[in-house]
Amino acid sequence: MDSFTSTIYNAVYDIPSKHWEDLNCTHNAYFSPEFLNAFESSNKKISFKYILISNHNTAVAIALTQTIELGVDAILKNIKISSRLKRFIHALFCNSGIRIMFGGNIFLSGEHGVFIGDQVNKKAVLTTIAKEINALANSTKPLHAVLVKDFLNQSLGLTNHFKNFGFSSMRVEPNMILELDSNWKTYEDYKKALKSKYRVKVNKADKTSNTLITRIFSESDFATYKDELQKLYENTIANANFNAQVLDLNTYIKLRAIYHENFIVKAYLLEDKLIGFLTALANNNHLDAHFIGLNYELNKKYAIYPRILNDYVRIGIEKQVSHINFGRTASEIKSTIGAVPADLTVYIRHKRPLINTIIRFLIRRVKIKEHKQHTAFKTKKEAITASH
């Protein structure tokens, strides 16, 4: 019979190595102590907690939480609601900051917050996790709300169990995913699969940006360009639909030292001036786009952002990954290079029952920002016709 117990750890390196061996999860970078420590040790304004679930002294699951303070505007920026409703929400929270506990990694978009082993009753484990998150929230003061993120549609049969513990579900902007054809051995192969007008777009971006110097940054380059990297990154964050927290780029210095060529930082320079960069992690046969930075004043002239998207595709093909996760935001332009949306759901609960009831009412009136989805690739029939 299952007998689940839980332990809360305040630091990832406090978790005994035996538990990591039990979990057998460290092959996934997002659930490795080294990866988690890079974020924890570099971002001191965030309170990190780790919930370890054991069954008869054997670790079977882990869930991470991160607690931060957000402004009301930062939260409302991502959702489409009436100005009247927006004023009401401001009044509800007295126009002050909101302290939120996130279940998951606030810097990453996707299922990076809960790992449950295979040989276990997942619903029973999730019940224990939900209870522990609620208990942790109740003992954290001050705290306004708990938000557990981000779950794909195929996980909802399990994760909707959070609703039994006072949480309400809410759809958020989707991740944009590009599936790579295993027959694409070069970037030219990818371009041949695109419809003509989308191939013209990617070629134009490459041509417009061809005066830029590109370079893969090493650890030593971070020391030289750290201030410029941080400034460009914060430019992008300021323009994003949703900004939970500004990442300290020391995190990336540590990730580069851990993952070497599998953590990619590609820089775009105009003469000697850094005007853009991309970051990505190759993990378990897929490539995840992390943060980017760019100079918006020069973006249109040099097509920096479209070039960054093209280069993510190049890197994915070079790494021979199965798919690229471009993350949230700028969904339409990402669809022009072939990415398609993967819906995401979060679960939210306020500590006060009355406000929690109001939140349920508000969520039913929230609409995520829609985007035009382009179909960039030829159909099989079109591909056959083009080859003759």
C-alpha cells in the first residue's frame, strides 16, 4: 500500500543525492540539481522551495515553488479584459504589489514544475503535492495567491485534480512549437519545405541581417558583455506581454559552465556593438528557446528578431532535435516559420475564500490574446508538385 510522506527543502543542494537517484529525473535538465541551483543561487529576491514526495522512504516525485512579488499591471498586461474590470482588480488589491507563490519555474514556459515517477499512482501523488502546496502557502506570510503552471492539454486529466483543492483553471498564451522533419539535414532542406511566400520571408530576414557579425559566446564573453546583455534582455522583458521577474544573467553564466555547447548563447554584433542575442538549451532531443535580447531601435533596419528565429531553426537542425519550443509571445511571427501553438493551462487560488470566489468569476471573463496562425509548410501534394 502506498504511504506518501513529504519533506520541504529550502535549497536544492539540501536534497540528499539518494533522492535524486530514486527519482531518476536528472536526465531532464529542468529537474537536475545543477540546473535548479543556477537559478536559485543567482536570483536572491526569489524564495525557492522544493517539495519532495516519498513512498516508504523512496522518493517518487518532486515539485518546486518560487515566491515573488509582482505589480498588478504586470499580471494584467497579458490578458484581455475591459478597462472597468481592470480598475476593479486594481481596487481589489489596493494598487499594491501582489505576493505570489508559483508552482513551477517562473522563468520558463512549460511543464517544468512537477516531476512524478512512472511506477506510482500519479493522482494520489498529485493529491499530496496539492495539499503540500496549500500548506506551504498558508504558512507563507504575506502571500496573496498561488499559481501552478504550465500544463499541456494531455496533462489536464491529471492536473485538473487541483480544482479539488480550491484552484481555478485558466488558459494562458500557448507555447509555439516547431516540429522538425528528420529528413532535414540542412537549413536549405527546411526552406524547401516552406511555401514560397514564407521562404521569401526567411530569406529576406537573412539578407537584411547579413551585415551583422554573429558569434557563439563562451563563458569569458559574458564578463566582457555582461552589462550589454542585461540591458538588451531587459529591453525585451519590458516589451513582453507578461513579465513575472527579471532574470539575473549570472544564471546563464552558470548554465553555460554546466552544459557547455548544449547551452547556446549566440550574439549579434554591429561592428563591435552588441545589438542582440539568443539563448537556448538542447535537452532530451529538443531545443528550448530561452530569453533573447535586442535593440528595438535597430530591429527593423537589421531584422534582428526574424534573424534570431531563423537561427533557432538552424541550431535545431544542427543539433538534429525533434522539435523546437519557441515559448510564448509573438505567436504570429513564430507561426510564419512553421511553429504551431501548444495550449497551456495554469491553476490559480487566492488564500481568502471570498476573493477566491471573485477570481473564479473574473477568470470566466478573461480572454487570452488571439493571433493569426499561418500555415507555413507545403502540403504533401504541394511538395510533390514542386519536386516535378
